[in-house]
Amino acid sequence: MRHSTIPSFALYGEAAAPGQELLHIEAVASRSRLYHWEISPHVHQGLYQVLWLQQGAAEVALDEWVQRVQGPAAIVVPPGVVHGFRFAPGTDGLVLTFSARFLVEGEFQAVGDAFRALFGAPGVLDFVQDPAPAERLHALLGELAAEFVQPGAGDTPVPGWLARAVVWRLAQARAQGEQAAAGERAHRHQALFTRFLLLVEQHFLEHWPLEKYASRLGLSTQRLNRLTRAESGRSALALVHERLTREACRRLIYIAAPAASLAAELGFEDPAYFSRFFKRRTGYSPQQYRVAHQAPS
């Protein structure tokens, strides 16, 4: 939906007040059912929000990012992030909204890092594959929701303590998820790098251009170079040339054919160009290298 300005609320549909202090938790259904399970894009200024999706599904918009999310999952919304939800009817969950004061008070030092880590960026924490932390979070949020409706809840520190515990657990889950994602990326990069080396081994004598290697791997040449530099500290072309040079060295030592003949076998149409290439790589001309590195008898 497009508006002349982005709607800004405290709780959805309720006017925002500058500097408002708030700690609030409610069931997803209690408000979204009134709006036919659709919460239009809006912002909260100075308020942090965690939407806990226990069961059901939602189409989630966070700024320009839109994705369908299946529970159990947590949607983290820092202040100022435009967000909206389209829930599947009957979705079960809780919405926790609070200002920073409820985490700054008291032992904030103990949760400050967790607070910054969790709300450093909007995002979705998916617990579908790992239900154990989801159960703990659901229990904590349930305790917070139950405490929130007790008479005199605003006069006790318990809701704030429970909110801190929720933030702590979510930050821990986010850090573990990011670590796992980094491990998956590293594994994918290693696998791609290995595939590149195998392609080099198969085709270096054909003098493939880098674009062909990159295309076979589904990469651009820029991404291929980033990959090889990250994995080896060298460019893709340097690795191809290393393999070609290593093969030239072997043949010069162990094969008695003239250097010009070996140059042709190595895919060089011009023996003079091969000599320049080889000297640039080793500091020797092909003949000098052959003399200096006699094959063992």
C-alpha cells in the first residue's frame, strides 16, 4: 500500500507519542483479527518489536525485503524499519513491543551486547529446524504475557526481567544462526574453489579464458576472482598460470623434446611467447631451467 507518508504508530492503529515509554505484549490474533489478519506497512519510532510466530504463517515485509515465514520463527523489527504482515487466518503468536528504557535500567550491562546484536538489523530467525530454543522462547514469552495482565504488573520489575530474558535468548539464537550461515557459506566457497581447481586441471592446456571457467561455475569473472583470492590469496588467472608453469617445469626436466615442441604441447602457438611467459614466471628461460634442473638419473 502507498501513502503520502509512512504511518507511524505506538501499537498498530494507535497514535505514537514522542519519547513514549512502553512495554507491551499481546497475542497476534488480538489485533490482526480486527484488520482481517493484515497489518499494513508502518513504522514505530523509538520502539523495538519482536513478533513471535508460534504456529501458522505470515507474509512479512521489512523495508524492501518480503518473504513468507512459517512458524516457529521470530521477526525482529528495530525502530524506524517499515514493516507489515499478512497472516494466515488463525495464526498463533505474540507481539512484544518495548522502548529501550526497559532494557537500559538495572543490569543493562549484562544484556547490552545482546540488545545491540539482536536489533542491529531487521530480520527473521527461523526455528523450524531447531525446535528446542523455540520451546524455551515460547515459554518465556508466555510467562511475560501472563505477567503482563496481572494486576499491578506495571509496578513490578518482573515484566522487564522477562523481556530482557527474551532479548538475550533471541540474540543468542541469532548469533548461532549467523555462525551456522557463515559455515555454510564457507563450505559452499570451498566446494566452488575445488570445482575451479578441477576445471583448471582438466583444461589448462586448452588455455581457457577466465570467462569460460567462471561460466562453468555459474559465476562472473569478478566473483571468481573474489573466490580464489579468499581461498588462496591469488587471482584465478594466477592459479591457472601456476598450473601451466608447473607442467612446463615437469616436461622440461623429464622430457627430452626441444622447448619449441614442448611449447606446442602446452598449448602455446608461439615458442617465443612461451619463453617469455616461462621466464616471467620462473626467472629462467626454458633452456636455462632445463640445465639448472637436470632430471635425476
